[in-house]
Amino acid sequence: MDVNQAKQEHLLALKVMRLTKPTLFTNMPVTCEDRDLPGDLFSRLMKEDPSTVKGAESLMLGEMLTLPQNFGNIFLGETFSSYISVHNDSAQVVKDILVKADLQTSSQRLNLSASNSAVAELKPECCIDDVIHHEVKEIGTHILVCAVSYTTQSGEKLYFRKFFKFQVLKPLDVKTKFYNAESDLSSVTDEVFLEAQIQNITTSPMFMEKVSLEPSLMYNVTELNTVTAGDSGESTFGKMSYLQPMDTRQYLYCLKPKPEFAEKAGVIKGVTVIGKLDIVWKTNLGERGRLQTSQLQRMAPGYGDVRLSLELIPDTVNLEEPFDITCKITNCSSERTMDLVLEMCNTSSIHWCGVSGRQLGKLSPSSSLYLPLKLLSSVQGLQSISGLRLTDTFLKRTYEYDDIAQVCVVCPFNGPDS
């Protein structure tokens, strides 16, 4: 903490101390046997200590706590508390004392004073005390500016300031991923899964009191972080929800568009606001911290004019044996009818069985057709199904579909002589 001292002698002295709870530490109690030189002195001293518990004198609370020796770390989301004291060190009465405390960040200046009114007078050896609190919402350098103005008995008005600089660190590293589940005919009604990865980047363990997702007005959310369904379900992280330093935990949420938005085609297309994460934790002796992320945005999947999806596909197929799949083709245009032609292009491992270049006929706006197809694989392993082409003869536009899905190709077991 940097302190800029005033250049002249003042009648008042300003002291600023951060209010924080003590920390736990391991201390070996000093004991001895009765036959040793101190005798039972150490034992009697521990039993007479008012902070001890009868029968467990060596575990007294005072031996497990240590007062802060420095300013300590301040993390984003915690509450910064400070004690400000102005003491009259002179032998004369000081009048019209005004104490102001401002917190300067990289983006704003906040007034933290509990009272902005002046104290009429301050007698010798008396003091003015104030406690300020502020929930830290920015990382980086913070400067606590404490200013004191007063009037001497001779009517001279004096003024001085002190600056206290400290750094606010980030306690958690939060990463999010979106997964789209295509469960309906139109993309606007599909569910969205949000995975939130939260890592404790402090040096002490955290008790994760709450990690919830506050959805936007367009979505309903279901938390998937319990072993059993319902509010009383057991957490997937167990009964003791502690997050050790540098450990990461994954939280999963399912979001589904509300009916009034899902029924309006195109409302949830493009970039949409999903909601924000609300994280509450406790550290050490119950210090509480809270963080809210900014609004999370998700890019809805775009399918262009024509959407191709798989309705039926086997998980495993035999090598060089034909297998069937069923595709669904949807005209995503709301105004234009399409006349589609199907072309199938073989790859090095997957071969299409059938006639390429055949007419699929006209497809009305927002309608779909189901297309059964047959394939054959000449290579073992996990193979990607690619090579479908759809051409709209009206606009002479071709839509290419590669890496549609993956299928596991195995060699059938035909006995020891195979």
C-alpha cells in the first residue's frame, strides 16, 4: 500500500485500516510432562485461557487464527471494508471537520463516505470514526482517496489527502460452451445446452454456495447438475461443494425457447442473448463473494435455404455390406418453391448405392421430404458420410453437404478360418 504523506504538520492525524477476518494456520501447542522443569505450567495456562474448550485445551481458537500482517489480496466480487479514523493530536479544539473517502478505478470515481456533513468540532485526544464498504466490481488498480478538511481556532482552513493503492485480482476463470440439439423441424425450437467451466484461480479453497443461470426473457432453463431430478436431488459434486485452488468444475444447463417465441419463425435466429451466470462463493472464515457474468450470446445455427438432417442412421455397420440411412430435406425459405436434383459423390471410403442426378421434385416453402439412401463402406474405422449435393434448378444453385455424420465400420467375425 502506497501512502503519500502531507508536507506540512497538521493538527489531525488520519489512519486507514482494512477490515478483514483473520486467517487459519497450523500451530503446534507447547506442552511438557509433569516431571519436566516447567511442571504443569503450560497445561494450567491453557486451561485458564477463556478461549479454550474444556477437554480440548490444545485446540483453542486463538492458537488457530492469525491477524493479517499486510493489506492482503482483494478479489473481484468481494466486499472491500475499511476503517477510517481521524484523531485530534493537538491541544486545541478543531472545527468544521469534513472527512471524504473516494474510490478511484480505471473507469469511475465513487464516493464511499457514510456521511458528507461536517462535524462541528473535535476536542483534543478525540477522534471521528467511519467504516466504509464497497462491493468490488472491477479488476485492476484501485486507489482509495481519503481527504480531510478542517478549521483551526485562528480561523485558518487546512486540507490534506492520503492515497492508498491496491490491486483487485480475478478469483475465477469462467469459460462457456454452447451445444445445439436439433429436436424439431425448425431450428428455432431446438434446445440449447450451455456448459460453464469454472476454475478457482486463487490460493485458497472455495465453498461454491450457488452457481445458477438467469435466462433471458426468450428462454426457460433447466439445471442438469443433480444426480436425481427435482429440487431435492443430490448434487453431482457431492455434499461438500468445495473447489480447491486451480481445480475446475463443469456446470450444465438446458435452455428451451418459450412457446411465444418458438412459434414466431425467425425470432431466435442469428445472435441471441441466452442469459447470465450468477456465482456465489465463500472463502476462509465465511467471506462472501459474488460474480455475475455479462450477458452470454449464442449464434443460432444457420442452414441457408435448404436444410439437410439425418433421421435414421445405424451406429455400427459391417465392412463392405450395404446399410440404409434416411435423410430429411427442408425448404427453409418462407416464400420460394424449389425444384431439387440429388447428386451423390463417392469418397475414398464411403460409396453411394443408387442413381445420381435424379429429380426429387418440387418442394414447397417450409415443407420437408424424407429421402431413404443406401451406402457401402470399403474402409474400417470411424468413417464420415460425405458427398451429397442438392441443386435447385430454378436458381441454378448447388448446396454441398459434407461430414453429415459419422459411422463405425467393423469387420464381421466369420470364424477362425476367415
